[in-house]
Amino acid sequence: MSTILETVRDAVGERVNPAVDALDTHVRDARRAITQGQHAVEDCAAGAALQVRRRPLTAIALAGMSGALAGMAFGLIVGWQVRRRWARD
């Protein structure tokens, strides 16, 4: 004779076990995707470091141009905001 607790445990187990198995599968897949992403980032960083070692002057020129463009964009945005604020006053 089974008790009420055993019956409840069996009924809950039938519903929970597939959900737990699915959760384990999804967690495993997520961990694999994270690991693959980490490897891809490491490969990209290694490739960039190799290119910088091969062509240091090009890397310096690109960094300078990127900084200049970012500075100009920042200056334009700040100037636009200041003009808008002055126009409101």
C-alpha cells in the first residue's frame, strides 16, 4: 500500500524530472556557447596582436585616426547640446 506522500512524490517526479532534464540540457548548451565565444575572442585578440607586431606604424596610425574621429564626434555632440541649451534660454 502506498501512502499519500509516495503518491504525491511519484506524481511530482513525473512532472519535474523532464523539466529538470531539459534545464540541464539548456545549461550545458549555454556553457558550450560561452566557451566557444571565449575561444573566438581569444583568437581575435591573438590575431590583432599579431597584426600590431607585424605593422606597428599602421596600428599607431589607425589608433590615432580612431581617436581623432571619436574626439570630433564628441565635440560635435557637445557643441550641439550647448547650442540647444542656449537657444532655449
